[in-house]
Amino acid sequence: GSAPLREPPPLDGELEPALARAAPGGPGGLVVLTFGDKGYFAALSNFVAHARAAGVPYLVGAVDADAFRELTLHGATAYLTPLARDAAYAFNPSNSHDSNSWVRFARMRTGEVARIVRLGYA
């Protein structure tokens, strides 16, 4: 017979269980990734809906705990980025690209993509 289906790991905010849920086949595959905070919840929900409709493995890096909570309550695959774990960080979308808030966000995104690639995902 065939192997029993495994229950996906619970989403606890950590990257690895979220990747395991996004791409149950493990490393080696493509995972479409985006980032956002609670202020972008509508856009993040739209991203999730389209990724699901296309059947594409996806992952949302939540930039704050509120976004993570709302996303996971709606069944989305998400994790808490390092910025979400930094109580002093608040993303200000009205800031220019050279603001501290934006620079930290840009660095975090690049670092998280590199981390996911090092884990074997494309």
C-alpha cells in the first residue's frame, strides 16, 4: 500500500515548519515568497489566494505578530521574520527608501531569501 499521509507541522512562527508545510516534498523545489505586516493584510491575502489558485507553493514572512496571527487564522502558510521578533521595530510605509525602517526591511528580506536558499529551496 501507500504510505499514510502525514499531517503538516503546526505553524509556530518558525521558518522550518512553515517551509515544510509550503513544500511538503522538502528542499529542492520552488517556494514563492512575500513579506508584509498587518498594514498589508489585504495584499497578503490576495497573494495567498492567487498562489493557492495557481497551485504554487508559497510562504508569507510576517513582519509583525498581528500579520502572522491573521494569516494563520485564515489558513495561510506564514512565519515570523526576525523583524517580527524585534519589539523595537515598526515598519513605516510612508518613509523613503533610505529611512532606517525601510533599510532594515530590505536587509531582512534579502537575508531571509538567502536563508531559504541555503536550506535548499529555490
